[in-house]
Amino acid sequence: GIEDETIDEAIVSMEPVRNALMDRAQGLAAHAKMVDGQSILDRFGGEMNVESVVEMMYSGCLGDPRVRFYFEVNKEKIQGIKLKMTQLMVGAFGGPVTYDDSKMRQIHYNMNIT
């Protein structure tokens, strides 16, 4: 498994994205922190493991009545959404930034995300 400290750092590294969606001030980028010469992405075991985390997360969303609606309505788009989430997380965790998050706030505005 992945060490608890690495998971904590991964969660913290997503805060700038959340802050941007909420139009809040941003702090230091957690993805810039290296431990033993490795980024969070390296310590996660690479992009394939992030992809697996995204798969598990979206499977969990389908079982959560608070958010299930958003994932059932757009079943045909779910693979693209998963790809974008993986790209976003890989970039946030110190890998290559391939996802343009400039429209995220607009897309998520009416979803009451906090």
C-alpha cells in the first residue's frame, strides 16, 4: 500500500484546485514537496496507480446518494471525466500537467461543491 503520509499529502495537494473552484486564496503547492527525491506521484507508484484511485473513487460515487446523480446522468461521458480527473491529479501530484483546469469553476458552479 501507500503510506498514510503520502495519502495525506495527496489530499493537501488537491486543495489549490478546490480553492480555485471556491475562489479562495491559495497556499503553497504540495506537489512541489519532494521526499527522498520523489514527488507524490512517484510515491503513489505512478500514473497507473492514480488511474486506479480514480476508478475506485468513481465507483464509490455511484454508491453515494449525495453525488450519484451527477455520475448516472452522464454515463456516456464518464470515461472522459475519469481521464480528466486522472490528468488533473497526476499534474497536482508532481507529474506532467496535461489538464487545463481553467473551466472547472464554471462547470462545477451549480453543483454545490464545497
